[in-house]
Amino acid sequence: MISRWFRTARWLCWTGSGGLTLTGADTARPVFSVTKMFLAAAVLRLADSGRLDLADEVSHRVPFAPSGITVRELLNHTGGLPDYAASAAYLDAVARQPDHPWGLERILTVALAEGRSARGRFRYSNLGCWHLGALVEDVTDVPLEQALAALVFDPAGMRLTFFPGPGAGLTGTGYDTGWAGPAEAAWASPHDLVVFLAGLLSGPLLSAGSLTAMTTAVPVAAGPPWRKPGYGLGLMIDDEYRTFGHGGDGPGYTSAAMITPAQGRSVAVIAPSSANVDPTTLTLRLLQVGT
């Protein structure tokens, strides 16, 4: 049954314990860290237009960013920046006031308390994406939700995807995805995620050079379901699976969107947390059907 669905559809959505179904493929839900692909695409489009360079030091445009770190290092998480997402202070604040997300100043205070590490090695950091979000706003002179729509969502044909402005990211449980900021706050439908991946591969989004830069990976220490993992510019890449994409996880939902460039096949899964499914594992498995 999975094989038949996979051959006839380019996207899938898990809607609960009943199994895989096409129902809900045109409903936007929080996709959390899948947002990183959208942010990276926006930065690369600005690079393609000559408005920034991947070798630029971010602090030249974003004064609160640590000196010396480049745009490329923020995109591939090699700038040595700490994270905040698992800190007790952050998690406690989310639990107490899920509908009142922090701004950048509070995020910086909590994240930097975690301590920096040496540059040049992969260290996953949502904080770097907050700096990139500020960079995009500085270069475009519009709020990030408008910049992402103009640079990525509209040209890719993503009808339902949006990055929420203040107060616009509330879920049914009262959680505001604004807590996740530029790293994770976007909402998308499974169909739009597949449209986005196609746009990266052969559509209107990136130049060939930017796609090459985006898919050039640094090594990542990651266990199953990954086999030979690496991280590009906003992309998780597995050379053995021959896939790229990203997963996401946050209050209420988990997600993943992956593509196999050689075959042009892609799968996107958004699952409620209660479904007891790992979208990354499921997506990678489905992409191997028929290979």
C-alpha cells in the first residue's frame, strides 16, 4: 500500500494512528526546523542578487552578532555558537507562557550562557538562525515574514506557507511558534514542502552555483536513521541515501521534507506529536521505495 501511494503522490501527510493518507496535504501546520531551508534559500537568493556574500562577516550588518563569523558559518552551523532550545530557562518560560514568545535580546542572553565552542566544526545552533533572520531584515529592510514571502514562498509557488508575524503563529493549544524565531517558526503544508524542494532542485529559486554551495556538506555525527550524514547550508544531507532536506520537531508537531535529486522524488510528512511517528525515518524509508 505504501509503495502504491508513493508512486501516485509526491507528498504524504500522517494524520494519526490510521496510517498514511493524502488528507490534509493542503493544510498549513508548524514545521519547526524545516524553516531553516527557507531561511537558507532566502540568504542564497540575496547572494545571487549580489546583495550579500557568503564570506561576509555577519557582525558588519548585525552589530550584536559575534565578530568574525561569516554568513556561510551560520548557515552550516560551524561558527561555534551555542544553542538555547534545550536550556532550562527557555523551556521553563515556554511552559509558563506559551503564547508570549521572547524577543531576540532574551534569546541571546540565555543562549550565550551556554558557552561558545571553536569555529570550524559542526555544532547545531538555532541562535545562528536568529542572526541570519536579522541579517535578511537588514538587507531587505522589511520584516522577516515579508522577506521570506517575497524571496522564497511566492516565487516557489508555496500557496499556504508563511512565517508568522507577531501573534500570528498560535497553534490550537495556545503555543506561539514565535518562540522558535527565524530558526523554526514557519508553517507549511506537505504539498508546499514538496513544491519548495522541486524549486530548489530545478525551479526558479537558486542559481546552479548557490545550489552547489547549499548542498556541499560538512561532516555531522548523527546516528540512525542517518547512514552518511552531513550538513549543507540549511540542509541535512545523506550521501548514502543520496537525499537532502530537513526535519523539524516542536510542541505539537514533527515534520520532515526530503528529496532524492537523482530521481527527482520527494516526500513531506507533518505528524502530530501524538502520532508516535518519526517523520525523518519515515521520509527516508519512503524515498528508498523502488530504488
